[in-house]
Amino acid sequence: MKFSKITKKLVSLFTVTAMVSASAVSMMSGTVNAVDDCNDDWLHAVGSRLYDKDGNEVWLTGANWFGLNCGEAIPHYLWSADCDDMLSEVADRGINVIRFPISTELLLSWMNGNPNPVGSVQASYDPPVDKDDGNGGIIKAGTYGNINKDFLEADGKTLKNSEEIFDVILGKCKKYGIKAFIDIHSPHTDNSGHNYNLWYGKEATDGTMITTDIWIDTLVWVADKYKNDDTLIGYDLKNEPHGKGQEGAKAAKWDGSTDENNWAYAATKCADAILDVNPNALIFIEGVEQSLSGAMPGDYWGIGDRRDNSPYIGAWWGGNFRGAREYPIQPEHGTSQIVYSPHDYGPSVFAQTWFDKDFTTQTLLDDYWYDTWAYINAEDIAPELIGEWGGHMDGAENQKWMELLRDYMIENHINHTFWCLNTNSGDTGGLWAGFQYSITDGSKITWEEDKYALFEKSLWQTQETGKYIGLDHQKALGNNGTGLSLSEFYASYASTEGSNLDGGTIVDSGTVKPTVATTATTATTAKTTSTTVKTTTATPSDDTLYGDANLDGNIDIADAVAIASYVGDSEKNVLEAQGIINADVHGGKNGVNANDALAIQQYLAGIIKTIPVE
């Protein structure tokens, strides 16, 4: 599935405590469990953390459900169970976000108004309405068939198309407080399409060649369609761009060029196009497979590999972010919506060199994780979401790796989506084990309980009562009372028992207090990667109160939120002229950017003593 070679480099690490903030949250009685139609659940980044509209930190902890990328054009196992039953149980089990792999080909069919049909789905509602049984009685609607009835037209027989069914699925996610994002798993519809290197260069079933422009156009179209539905919170631009360096133009690379196969250039261009139509969407950027090692002068992308002193450093497909140090993703819209999304797997998928020892968290950091992807989170450059992790429960090395990565993500506020819900992933298996369905009892889903127990610890939850925390402000996660809405958590739980974020934290008066010692690691020198949004030539005056971006006379978390919102969309979220002067507290008057919001948070936490800072 994913192959690589790696060179080893040791880095010095030290423990750091990062500050997370939360503003006061008000709750309206009677609305907690209502379906949320306010379109106010969009998220944004400040430093390495994600926040809601109120400046409350959130944690995306979810799973993958594939199938829209495949020939069936629908999430798998809807041939065995009812979608409503499945999503209800997924939410009750604490999964607050689902990553849906999909193909550009399928999005193109939607955009062109001719959605591909679905296959291998069970859907019936027979009879569609109450019916006279001919003997003076009534046959109730759904008596003879009642599964995935929302996938059918009013006649109870005609199946809706793939676009319409996806809309139904998103509606059910909203119903149960689950958020979602799509992942472009391949250009073309193919159950093994993830094996293809690039985001362009494959033909759709109808013969259309998927180009870079089509890839961008379809993502812009879908982002525009759902811009007023915060159930779909973002877009993973391409699953696992990869390829060996010696393949040259046929492999994804990460550098400063404008070559078509330069993933950093393509991803930045695509991100800006999406943010043009929905500046609130999160943009998930995966890595590549190999980067140039700098082993010898004159090495270049496309040079043949060498047995010794290789010109390339490898990683898992989609896992290599070494190029992002020199060439970070910096859209014109700013970096407030950018989330880096590495994939990581254990030795049961492939026996990588960093597993050739009695590995620990520290050896994994030293040999692979840190320089390849973990530095982005540890150095407060950007948030990360491990888009795929998982594997078989072998009671040995693979299980050990899963536990180490899980604990590292918990302790370091790293978002993640487990691979996967499906049982039919050949090299990892899934969280589901099997299904039964009956008209009277609905779907019975059997879970791989040992695997779920390992995974469950990494779901966002309160520390004492174990209530799962959703990302919707109004709708509690799930349907059985074990979940909370985001507003419920911050109003009633954050300052008492807190959550398992950062290995255990309590939010009190806008300040996060760790409740256990963490092993968060970072390098001694952090690198920031934000984009200047707007500069001003105004001169500080007697009215200047550095940090008071919203001009309320105070310096508090609301100012950091105001700055982050301004960076995300300066036309919609306006700062007054004096507010812009006050907000520019980092970097020597280089304009307002995400680093200013981060500096204010650090100042409030006592990490830095004065602002502005050079």
C-alpha cells in the first residue's frame, strides 16, 4: 500500500506547555438537541490549534467511511444496514467527524448535472403509503420493506442518484451532530484508485481526462454548493500524493516550482480557489512520499536513485512534509484555514526501517515522525489531522505502534480520523465487524470491540463522566445521552472535569490548565508560516493599546478570535483602523496575521511577558 526508505536524524526535544483559550459560552434553553441550522460551526486555526467562532478550542476525532471513491458511488455497507441506524450508532460511539473518500470523477458527474448512479445499496419502502389490504384492513407503509427509505423517491421504489443520496447522508450526519469532510481519493472512480500517484492524468469512465483544472473546478463547485451547510466543514484536496523521485514528472513532489506535479503549488492554488467561494472551509493538505535529501551537490528531482547515499528521503504515501519547512502552504487568503494532514501506519502495513528496533515514542520521533510531520504541530506552525491511521490488532508490534501514536495525538492535541469504519480494508480491517437487518428491529451492527476500545481513548470526551464532545453548538453528539454539544461542554463541563485534550485539561476563565503532565515535544527553535493579510501605514498613537484588536479597552481572548477571523476573511470580519494598529503585535510591524493572534494567546497565558514582540 505504501512504501518508503528513510534516513535517520536525531533532534533535541524539550517539553513545552501550550496555551488554549476559551471564551464564555451561553446556552439557550431547549435548543441543545435541536438540529443546528445556524451555519455557525465553522472552524479556524491559530497556531497549531483549531477553534470555533467563540475562540473555544475543538478537537476533531473521527473515522473514515469509504465507498464514494469506488464503483458503487456510495459509502460501503449500505447494502447491509440502514444509514440512519449506522450514523446514529457512530455518533453514540463518540465519533465527531467522518472523512468521506470520493473521486473527482464522481464530483464531475454532479457538477455536470448527470450524477453517476449508485450500485450495491439496499433501499426499500414497501408500500410507500398506507394501503388497503382488500379485507377491510390497512397495510402500514414500510411493512414489507423499510431500509434506507430516504434513498428512494416518493414512489418507494425509484432509487435517487449519487448526489441526492450524499445529501441525505449529510442530513443524517447533521441529525446526529456529526461533522464531515470529503477527501479526493483519486481522480477516477476506482476501488484501488489510491494507488495512482497524482490528482490529474487519469480518464473517467466516460473518457474525460481528469486535469488539474477539472480537479480544482469540481472542488470549487462542491464548496460553493455546501458553503451554507456547516455539516461539511472542509476538503482534503488529494489522498496520498506520492511517487518515487526517480519517476520525475510522474511523481508528486514538494518544492518551490510551478511544475504541474508540484503538490505544494497545486494545493495552494486549489486552496485559494475553494476559499474564494467559502472562506470558512478547512483545507486539509496531505504530504508526498519522497523529498530530496541533499545528499550530494547537483541532485535533482528525477535523478536515478542510488543504493548508497540516496538523493531521496522517503515516507508513507501522503506522509512527507519535509518540503513544507522551506515551502509552506500560504494561500493568498491566509493560513487560518490550513490543516496539514499526514497519514501514518504501522508494521502490519509495511515493515518500515523505523520499526527495526524495540521502538518507542522517542525513537519514532527521532527516526521518522518529527522531521517528517510532527514538527508542524510541535512548533506551532499549523494544526495537524492524521487523516489515516489504524491497522490489525495483532497483540504485537502493530498494536504497540497504534497505542503509541494514539497517546501522542492525545497528549499533543493532534486531530485524527481512523482508518476505517469499513470491514473491507484489506491491510487494516475496520471498526465494524458485521451487520444484520430486519424490518422490525432495524440494523444490528457488530463492532470489533477490542479495536474500538483502543481507538475510543482518542475520542474527545470529558474526563470523569466520559461524555463524548461534538463539534455542533446546538446538537449533542449522538442520540443516547452519552454525547454533548460544543456549547454544553464549554458551559457545564470545561471548567469542572474538563476533557482528555492535551492529555487532560480544564478550561477555567479562558485559560487551559493541564490536569496531568504531558510529554508534548517541540524543537528549540519554532518556525512560523503565516501570510500577511493587510498592512497599515498608520502610526501608533496615544490611543494604541497593543493587543486590543476589538477596541473594547481590554486585552483578552476575544482579541485573538477577532484577529483570526480577520485573517480568515478581512472583508467580512472588519477591524477598525486603530484595531489593526493594536493587533499588529508580532514580527516588527509586518501586518496583521495569525502570528499576532498566537502572540496574544501566549501573552495571556504568561508564556511571553510583553507585547508587541519582534
